[in-house]
Amino acid sequence: VLCAKMADKTTDNGRNMSKEDILKQIVSILDAFNEPVDFAAIDKALGSLHKERTLRRWLSELVESGQIHKTGIKRGRRYQSARSGKSANEMSDIEASKGDSPSSPDTRVRKALDFVRQPIYTRPPVTYNDDWLDSYQPNKTFYLCAKDREVLASLGASNMTGERAGTYARKIYNRLLIDLSYNSSRLEGNTYSLVDTEKLIIEGVGHNGKLDEERVMILNHKEAIRYLVDNAARLEITPTEIFTLHYLLSDGLVASKNAGRIREEGVRIGSSTYHPMENPALLKKTLNKICDKASVIKDPFEQSIFLLAHIACLQAFIDVNKRVSRLSANIPLIKHNFIPLSFNDVDKLYYADAMIAIYELNDISALADIYRFSYRRSCEHHKVTAQVLGFDEVRVRYRAVRREIVRGIINENLQGIDMRGYIVENTTGAVPVKEQKAFIKTVYDDLDTISLSTVRGMGIAQAELAHWLETKNTMDKK
């Protein structure tokens, strides 16, 4: 209906309007929609009077000028007026009123967002500012105040603080894979739904209507997250680890010569006046400096947001820089067994504006506001997941060993002392000493509840199970 009304207004004189008037009309159309819309909706609202190539060029000009925002890729691409929606701090106002935001927005956030929402031609061109990085003194300079760090640590604390690095991330592994892959990809314009993402990651089933590059983006996130969790105990914040993350996230999406390597050509940032540095030697030197500073930051949350801001701002790679920054921001959280940051419920436009404030103003306030908000949401999601799972880590980690022992007991019809000896013998060497008691309990739990429905796929014949159960019942009666 909205498209039809707009088309009625433009059909009669659309062909006689000046280009400037048409551009203004496009912005007005997007203002009226007040939500992201696809190319077809804009074309229909204009009365389908213009060639597709021409209209796409005009849309690109409006994006470049900062009057409209573009999200998504190819068939998933959407356009929205820069004036549409709420600002990031307005979002925080709403959430604060619900008790969902750890802090209320301040004047600095509003000022930064007001600046980046001005038309691009009114904002001065800027390049990488070395002083911003140089002025940061680890453990003296803070992007998150002491109260924020304390609140985040309280929210994100698990009961595994003293355990091996990555223990908590392994506990919620599948949920972490799905949530972080989905949200990080969504912020890049990926149109996979949460359900589609889960099917792709867990079952390997892609969505028939989705583009190959969207599927690759999500699967690359899966591999990069797996790398972080599997290697949590030895991870350090070094250029090598950043290169590895970039390789895993960009494989198949950029030319092989650019995956995991400092770029050798210039890049530009859409809807921004920021021009990243282009000298490969300087890029490498600055990345080293970022890692050196980050590695000595003691607080995990300060370390996390520092990486989130500075890795993205440097733009060391030909593409996929923000994805690398989001996953690198999780290194300290995973290592210290805090709940990871999955970027739950972060709006793409709010996030884009916060990043432009980093690029053009070196202003961290909007990104910090989003960080606090999103981390609270991530904690809520993951804590519910952990409660629902009722997770038994020993049971899951040593599933294969446990099933092999149960199979041997049934197949050999072991009972009593022979069974106990068999369990101890096969547990020793296969399970660490400190976890053997808990593991042996899971074996007995399985044997106490075993039935035809629980042994499928374990290599146990029905006749063997029936014989074992009969022998057990006979011995129990004695």
C-alpha cells in the first residue's frame, strides 16, 4: 500500500524531475518506510520509471554521501534512510528504563553519533591517527571505567574461573558457535536467520535460497571460533594469532594471497571520510604495537574492548577486519572463562555508526555503550543456555570412552568385581586422574538405566543386552 501511494505521487512527473529532486525523493521514500527495504521496493515506490542501472548508481551516491545506509550483500541488500530509527544512545535509554543496560548514555555518545550522522560531505577527511594508539597507556588508560569493569566481571563470571582456559567456552560450545557466528555475520549484512545458521553449523545443511558467500562467511566463523576454544590455553595476543583469525575468517572470501596477510593495496570505508593507511610496513608495525599494548592489559574486559576498537580501526587486511576484531575481542574472555561476547541484539546501523565514530573521531564512547549493552544480553542468553542444558562436561567430553566401556561390559557379560575391574582398567590412562571419579559415575549411571532405546548405535546386539540384564537381575537377587 505504501509503495502504491508513493508511486501515484511520482508517476506523472517522475521523468521530468531533476536528478537532485529524484535523490531527495529517494531519501523521502526511505524516511517513510522507516525500516530497511530492498531495491524492488524503492523502484516500485518511484513508479518503476528509471533504468535499474541508473537507480542503483543513484543509491550508491546516496550511500557515499551518508544520506542513506546500505546493509547486506547482493539479494540480501537493504537500504535505509540515515534519519530512520533510533540512535545508539536512544537504544540505551530504552534498555536502561527496562533495567537491561549497565549504563545510561551520556553527552559524549550523543555528540559522536550526531557527528557521524551528518552528510558525508560535511565531515572532513581523516586518516589513521597514530597519536590515538600511542596515547593509550595499558593499565592507566581505560575505555571502560572501574565500575563498568566490575559490573561486567560480575555478569560474566562462571563457576569455572580457576579451571583450564576455555573450559566454560567448551561447556556452551554449540551455543557459542551458533550465537557468535550468527550475530557477527548479521552485522556484516548476512541474511541467514538464527534457525538457518544453527542448521548450517550443527547439521551442515545450507539454505537453498542463500548465496554461497553467506554460507562461507558463517562456516568460516565456525572454524575461527573452534580455533579459539581448542587453543584457549596457549593463545596469546600476537600478530600471528590475528593473522590466523583473519585466514580462518576470510578463506574463500578474499583472494588466497590476501588471506592471513597484511594488505598491499588501499581500502576505503563506505559512508565514512576515513582513509586507512596504505603502507604495508607501517600497517605491520602498527599491528605489532596494538598487540604489544593489548598483551599487557590486565583486565580481560578492557583488553577485549581495546582489541575490538583498534583491530577494526587499523584495517590491516583487505577485508574482514571487523570480523577479526570481534573474534579477537573474545580471546581474553575465553581464556579467563568469562561468558564470551556474542554481540546479541546489536543493531547493524548502531554498530556501523559506532565504528565510524572510532574511524573519524577516535571516540570510543558509542562502541563502549554497545559493548556494555551487548555483553549483558550475551550473558543472559548463555546463562539460560547453561541452565537448560544442565551440562555434564565430563559426560560429554569422554562420551566415546564411556560408550566403549559400556559396550565391552555388555558384550563380555561382565558383572560384580569383574565389571568394576574392567571399568577401572579402561578408565586409567583414558581419563585424567582428577576426573576419573566423576567419569566412573557416568559409566554406572548408564549401566543402571540401560535399555534397548539407549544402546542403539553402540554396537550392542539386543540378545547381548537381554542376556546381560538377565544375569544382572539374577545376581541382584542373591
